[in-house]
Amino acid sequence: MNSLLIYGSYGYTGRLVAREAVSRGGTPIVAGRDGRQVSQQAAELGLEGRSFDLESPALASHLEDVDALLNCAGPFIETAEPLFEACLEAETDYLDITGEFPVFERFRRRDDVAREAGITALPGVGFEVVPSDCLAAFLHGQLPEADELALGITGSPTFSRGTAHTLLELLGTGVVRRNGRLVEVPTTFRTRQIDFGDGAEPAVTAPWADVVTAAHTTGIETIEVYVAVPPVAKPLLPLADVSAWLVDRTPVRRLLEQGIDALVDGPDEHQLATETAVVWGEARDSETGRSARARLRTPNPYALTVDAVLAAAERVLDAAHHVPAGFQTPASAFGADFALGLEGVERELVSTPGTSHRIEVSAADD
């Protein structure tokens, strides 16, 4: 594998990725703002470490000898743009693990710039996009005439510190895609009963990145994404908008941010090994009413992220895979079956016109 630099390598997900990369024989460069943490991690893993912040006027100089950058430092709404600009200048491919829809929209609008520079811009190579994007592409293949797409996610409630901060930033933000346009909607704009495999359960709309990525992957222009509502949270749904308003008050937000920093780290080893998630999807042709439904079952979202990140980086760095320049999603870069190559992922075709029920299991489980 050619050189990969992991920025934010000492955060929860960055640590997991760097450790697993080394266990697979890789030698990524670890990097971040905090020189002490970078030096300590580099010494522990036997890797090169680089310390630099994103305000540095010479930011691109840290990437000139690097083939690909993996950004693990959130919130990505703050870190993605300066690192992407540096990648353009250094002609270095860009990857990250964001799930923030505004970040994807920014990359979509910079597609031509990335193409002109000859670099791949591939945000979202973690759980937040890989399984749902691959499922969207699969469903579109089952029903190419579909013009509506709904996706749903349920799984581990255990977050890393970075994810918790991102969720705090997005709280109170609702968005769906309608006829090609991103439309802001209230929190918990719509509820829907979704069968994730154990019977119908309530889910609410959420600002998941697929409102941008699935449109790019499939061409479908009406998209909603839902997250399952835990039973304990059902009575709180009517208070969602009030809670979002309260969190937006500066003193309250500051207290919550301090609490996240003090109390949140991420799943422990047992949770990483045992927790699972399910992504559900339905593609529909509004004119005929025909539809196709499917599910992806995955390991713990952070465990899947590590596997997906390294698989994506390997393909981007391997010239034989010919990953196109410009803005890409996991499925547009690698195909609908990319998720099936990750350990522990199963795809279940629930219903589609003229197709019988079957389960497809990833090659890693064979």
C-alpha cells in the first residue's frame, strides 16, 4: 500500500483505524494537532508521526509526499474543507468518515475542482454511508425506474466523543430530498413503521448523509432517511423540537459539550465485538407503485467503519482499481457489493417484483 496519512489518528475511531492498519502490515502516518498525543501514538505503533493544525499556511506541505489522506477529525464541517483544499494543492486523494450531510453537499459542488486536480474526493467511508449507499445502489439495480428512496438505520446506541459532538451539532436540523432539492424540515418531521427484521418498529426522519450521497449514486431525487426510535425514547418524541431549541442556547450547549468531553469515549472491546446494526431500504416507482426492499446486517458501526476505511483506502491507493477522480460515494467508487466484502455483513432481499426472498452473505464469512 502506498502512503496513507491519518489525520485525527488519536481520536477514538482514528486509534482503531491506525491500530488495525498496523496489524494488517500497514505503515500509515499518524497526524493531528496535538504533538504530544501524536508522538506518543507514533512511538507505541512504530509509525511516523506529524503534528500540524488546520490553520497552518503551509498545510499542503505536510501532504506533498502522501498519496491519500484519511480525515478522522470531526466535526467534519470544520475540518473537511481546509484538508480538502490542501489535498487539491498537494494532488493527494481525500477520504474521511463523516456522516454530516452538509459536508457531502460541499464535496458534490466541488466535483469539477477535484476532477481538474486529478484527485478522488471520497468522504463517508465509514458506517454512516458505506452500508446505506451500497444498499441504495443495490435497490436501484433491482428497480431502475424507481424515483423514490427511503432508508432506515437501527443499531448500537454507543457513540464516540466525535460522533456525540456531531450529533449535538445536527440536533434540531431536519432535511429530506424532494424532487432534487434538499428541503429543511422540523426535527422528527415524519415517522414510519419499519421492519428491521424483528417486526415493525417506529422510526423518525433524520439528517443522514444519504439525502446527498444516494442521489449521486442512484440518480433518485426524492429521498428520506429514518432512524429507529428506542422504546425508552418514544414518550419524548413530542419534545424533540423543544429540546433542540434548548440545546441551541449557548450556556446549555457549552455544558453538554463539556459533558461529552468528560464522559464519552466510545464502545469498549466487548461492544465492538458483539453489537450489530441493520440498514433497511425501499426503492419505489411512484407511477406504478412497484417497490423493492432489502436489508443489510452489519457488525458494530465502529468495527465496520475500521474495516470499510481500510478497504476503501487500499482500493484508492491501488492504481489497478482505477477509482475515478472527482466527488465519489462508496458505491459509485466501488460498486453496490463493496459492503458485502466487509467482515460480518449480510444482505437480505426482502421483496422485489418477480424476485424470491434470499440472503447474501459477505465473502468474509464464507
